[in-house]
Amino acid sequence: MKIIFRGTRGTSPSSGEGFVKYGGNTSCVEVKLRDMQLFFDAGTGISSYRVDEGESPVSNKYFIFLSHLHYDHIQGLPFFAPMFDGASEIHIYGSSSGGLSLQEAFEQFIRPPYHPLSRTNYPAKIAIHEIGPGEIINPGEHIQKGESEHSKREDCRIETFALQHPGGSLAYKLTDSETGKTFVYATDTEMPRGERKRALVDFVRAVNLLVVDSFFTDAEMRGELDGKDKRDWGHMSFEEAVELASLAEVEQLALFHHHNKRKDEELDRLQERARALFKASFCAYDNQLIEI
Ligand SMILES: [Zn+2]
Ligand SMILES: [Zn+2]
């Protein structure tokens, strides 16, 4: 499977000097699994996708899995090119939040006066699937394999897990049914404690690629730089992200959801420190392509 990091920032987009190497788009990771196109979160990074990048024969079908509905994870959705294509079928998965169903949240977010279009103005066919933690999803059930109506494809299995973040957030684990390769997308989250920490370690155990929140450093989290303790702000430090990867013995660790003010040089230094502790780690950058 091919992984394309379309946006690797957290909180808000960044640009200018110091944001060239790692980029400034907010969270979105695309997974190309043979002819399937899946996206984890729809931050500003998703707006870099072009419809003509798709591959036949199911290139008109797109699967978007939202961790949660904070702006940095949905802001690119109104500009996702397939939404403007009448041939597209877009399946959006995510949780209800803030007293709104996913459908209600979607309709409130994409409408005037916040945006010129509302959902019904988009030519694409959009299906909303409300999900929660502990579910197993087969996106292939929306793609037929053969003539029979009951023969649905099973390209992959996607499991969900509840993260620790204000308002909640979902982690996703994708397992390729053909090769058994695994990918976990886990942002935004604090490092849970006790039993919940053990459950998170189990969820990511030995995966081929772990993409995880590393918004703060331990020193920032303790408030050493600005006197503000950020331990319950719903994010991990990069030291905790490295610890999670080590405990779970993952194959590769992608440090992700970079602080919006963290410049290239600092990310380079963090990457070096991370590699000293866990060799197979890297700070993900916008438009990075890796294959697992
Ligand atoms: Zn975020
Ligand atoms: Zn968030």
C-alpha cells in the first residue's frame, strides 16, 4: 500500500520561511491500496488531491475517515476536488460529536455563510457513515466484486479505537486483506494511563506503520517554556510517541500533527533525537510518499 502524507500539521496551517521542508498543510494522510483510495482526515492537505490522480476501475469512489471534527481535520473537505465531480461517490466515516450527528455536523459546517456551497450544491454523491470506537469497517462493501449484488469486495479491514482528546477522537487501523500489512492513524490524543494505555499499545502492536500525534515536546507539555501546563490538552509529546512505538514494537514510526509553529530546523532536531531512541522513526512531511 502507498501512503501519501498530504498534510502533517496540527491546529492551523503554516507557511513562510521555516515551513518549506515539512510543509504547512493540516492533517490528511492518503492510502492507495491497489485501486482503492482512502483518506484519513480532511485537513487542508486533502485539497491538494487532483481527480485525474485516480486509478481505474473504482477511482470514482473515495473513502474518508475522520478522527474528529476539529477544524484542522476537516478544513480541506469543502475543497476536495472529487466533491465537484458528478461521477464521484464519497463515503465519509466519523463519530457524532458536540451533540450533533455526523450528518448534522457536516451540514452545518459546509453551508453559507461559512462557505458559498452547501452539501446539496455539490454534484458528487456523498454518503455519511456514523461510527464509534470498537467497530470493524469494510469499505469494499460499497464496491461490487462481480455480477451478484451480494458479492462485495474485501480489500481491507478497518478497526476503530477511542483516543483521549477533548470531545473524543478515533484512531483507525487498516489491515490489507491480501498482504496482511497494517497501518495505524492515531491523532489527536494524549498518552492515556493505566489500562487505557495498555489497550492503546495493544491496538498499535507490531503494525508496519504507526502515524501518531507528536504535537508537543515533554518540556512544552510541562510548561517549561511558557508556564502553561498542557498535560490535559489532548496531545502527545514526541517523547511519548516514541515510547508508544517502542512499547508496541512497531516497524516504522511517523511523527505527525506537528506544532503549527515548529520550524524545519527544530523538526530536524526532533527527528534526530527520536531516531536515537527509536531507529525507524521520521517526522512526516507534506507530499511524502512511502510504501509498506
Ligand atoms: Zn488536530
Ligand atoms: Zn483536535
